[in-house]
Amino acid sequence: MAATVEIYTWRACPFCVRAKALLDRKGVAYAEFAIDGDESARSAMAAKSGGRRSVPQTFINGQHVGGCDDLHALERSGQLDVLLAS
């Protein structure tokens, strides 16, 4: 069974584009929540992410894994594949 991946983004955010490009290169299906200007959606994302309000914020199987730099760090360490396989 494939991991459930959710990513909260702003459409024009370069970090969001970069994070989604990594997931796309890996062939990962994900649900994107574009929250441009939606303060209530951003607050809901922050509540799920331990208060982080920056985008993107990524969740794998309900576990918060962080933003773009965090996602790329997981990829470099080999841990992203582990999370996606669980």
C-alpha cells in the first residue's frame, strides 16, 4: 500500500514548487492543498504541524515531516524512501 502524502502549498511559492518536483521525480502521488491567502486553512495547517506557518508543509501517513529543506534532507539521508514505504 502506498503512503498517504499531503502537502500544503502556495501556488507561486518556489519552495513549494521544488518540494512537489522532488515528489514528482520519485513518482509519489500526493494530495495538494493550495492555501493561498486562506488564513483559516493556514491556521489549520499550523495546528497540524506544531505551529509552523510557512509553506510548504508536508505530511506522510499523518506524520509531519516539514518543509522543502526538510523533505530534501530526508531524501539525501535515504529516510524519505523509508517513510514512503511505511
